[in-house]
Amino acid sequence: MAGPKVVVMGAGSYFFGRPAIWNMVTQPALREGTLTLVDTNPQVLDTMAALAQRAIDCSGAPTKLLASTDRRAVLEGADYVILTFSEHNAYYRGMDTEIAAKYGITLCSADTIGSGGIFRALREIPTALAIARDVEELAPEAWVINFVNPTSVLGIALMRYSKVRSFAICDGLHEPRCRLWFLKELGILPEAATVVPPEVEARLDIRVAGVNHFTWLFHYNYDGQDMMPAWRRRVAERAEEERRTQGLEAQAGRLSDNNADSKAAYNASYALQLMDVYGAYPYCIAHTKEYLPYFQGIGVTPVDPEPIRPFNAAIRAQQMAERWAETQQYANGAKPIEEFMMNGAGDHATDIIAGMADGQTRPFYVNTANHGAVTNMAADAFLELRCDLDIHGPRPQPVGELPRGLLALQQQMLDTHELTAQAAVACDRNILLRALMVDPLGLNIGDVRAIMHESLERQRAALPAGWYTNMAASVPAR
């Protein structure tokens, strides 16, 4: 039986292009299918196609390979369409970070929340919906899997403004990796474990839920025992070690101003403080610390241990260039393809597709409509939830009620994302201003207006013309 036809939109993706190729030629459920690479840059496409062909030849897989700069030419018959595209990612995220900083807001990632996340959504949603329209016409039975940040906002846009079957994903809550981590951290499983044994799974009750990049562990029982106190002690141990090692590095001048620092610096320390306030652990703290104003350095009392650090676009661009140079070497034979195959790993999207394609039902965390899983949130709330997933799509597992406090924060994030998607579709500056003000980092109306107007002006080349012609839906500059 032939495997699925998988279309990768944005084949040259920094994070996901190579893993998708590796998975397609190694996963039994995928290797007899068709890998279809789409990228608007012909040189990038040629490189990725060459890499894919070398991987196919090396593995001996019967995978069929297609490649095109024209998605409509290759969409027909698709079973799965993965969105992994992004135009000038580091450049515009750097611009978003710079504009926000001008008004006293630090963005350590600038791709999901704050003005950076909102404007990235404005840049990416038009392409996502254009692809969705083509899928509706040419492959109406296909599943569209969004991997583009901000994944919640694009997922909401696909859910609200297209007819495709879709869900959105992030590589943070990746099963079984995250479940193994929870168990290993408390010594329930040994460090070498790669699967959760059935007898352990039967005694385990872990509940993690929330908006993407803002998910929280709020219930952890094992064998009838509440493990949250033990988890809090483990987080405290990590925070103490983190302060010691990062503090020594800072004193020695060895910390550079790079992305690893902005995303990873003092995460256990921030997580511990949030856990003590909300009674729950912020699973994706590298992003969550940017979602809240608490670590911005606002107020009289200094942030402990320090305010968050800004995203560094120059370093990210350098990392992307280095990664691309290595990809070219694998593609042209300068580096052995055997090394690529030996050291490769899959990605969340093709892991999920492999599970869907083999007819089995498996648990994965995906972003989808709540459908009653979180009982005190709306059925259509777009949340990251552990789901039973198969060819029929995701079915969220029961979660119960989110604790108050977290519930209020979740709704604020959701409203920000919903307004952002609505603004992107309508090119409506009034709705955009509302999104920026509902956003938890929007604390001053005048500053938010200024951020909006400066961002719109500086990003004209990346935004639809409707933002500049639909001036009836606009707010005046201050």
C-alpha cells in the first residue's frame, strides 16, 4: 500500500526542513509515500531536493520525491500539508524587538506575544490562508498542519477563516519526550528510558493545558500521590544551580548577548516564582516569561534575578546561515549523507503524520478547539492539549477545570490571538489596536499606538496592501 503524500510548504525551514526529509525516508509508515517540497526560492528548493534525493538513495527508501516553486502544481492528491514557511524571519523579528524596546518593552523571542508576535501573525496569516484556499480546491481531504509561529494565531485563522481540516503544533510538548522528562526529573524512570512502560502510564495522571507557549502543569499524581510538592522542590534545585552557574559565567564575562541567553537565561528561577504564585508550573517558560509583564523590569522592586534579555536577530541570522551552509554540504556531497542519516532526527509534524498514516491512535499534544476538555473554557477555545490522534484528527483528552488565576490569563492570551487573527483578515487598524491593548504587554495607549504606526510603516513590504488602502478602518496617530 502506498504511503501518504506529504507536502512541506517552506522546505528550506531552518528548524523543520531537514527533519521532515529524515523522517520521510526512515519511518515505515511514510517511506513508501510521496515527499513534496515547496519553496518560493528556487535555489533553496534545489538544495533541499538534492538533499532529499541523497537521503532517499542512501536509505534505499522507495519514497517518491516532488519539488516545485508553484504549490498549485503539486498539491493535488495531498494527504497532509505542513506549513513551515517564513519570510525574512530574523530580520523582521529583529525589527519588532527594536521597535518594542524603543517604548520600554523587552521581547526575548518576538514571535508569539507582544507587538512582535502580533506583527509576525500579520505577516504570516495571508500566506497561510492563501495556501488553505488552494488546499480547499485541489486537496479538500488533506489535513493542514500549521508549524508557523505564532502557531495559535495561525491555527485560529485556519479554524475561523478557512474550510480545511487543520490543527496547529509546536515542538515543545512533544510526546513521549515531555512525559519522559516529567518522570525522569523525579526519578520515577531512569535517565536512559525512551518509552513510558504501560505499568507506569497506568499510575500516572499528568495534566498540562493552555494556549501555546503558555501551557501549565497544574496536576501531577503518581500512584495516587500528589507529586506537585516534589516537582516544586526539583524546580527550586534547578533554580539554585542556574543562579550559581549563570552568575559565575556573567561575572567572568563569558555570557554573550545571544539567543541562547535571551531564551534560556534564568528560566528555572522565573518558573519557580510563577509556580509559587499560581500553584502550577509554566511548561514553556522560555516563552511564558515574555507573555507576562512581571519580568520586564517595570516598577520599584528589581526583577529577581534580572529582567529578561532581548532577542538578538544578528545572532539568529548567523545561526541560520551556519545551518544552511551545513545543509548545502549535505546536499552537494561535501559532507557525507551517511552522517546526515546517522545524526538525523524527526520533527513533530511528520511524527504525527506517521502516527495518523499507520491507522493507529496515539497521544500527541496539538493546538485545536477545546471541545470540553477544559471544562471552564469555551468549546472553541484554541488550546494546546494532549489529544488522541488518528486519521480522523485530534480528540482532546479530558483535563477538568483550570485553576482561577491561570484561567484569567489564558482568556487574555486567547482574546489577544483571536483579535490578531481578525485584524489580519480584515486589515483593520481599529481591531489591531485593540489586540495590542489586550495583549498583556500593552500598558500605555500612546506607546501602543506609536508601536503600531511605526511597525506598519516599516513593514510595508511584508504586509498586505489593505493595511494602507483600507484607511476607513484606521486610528489616527497620536
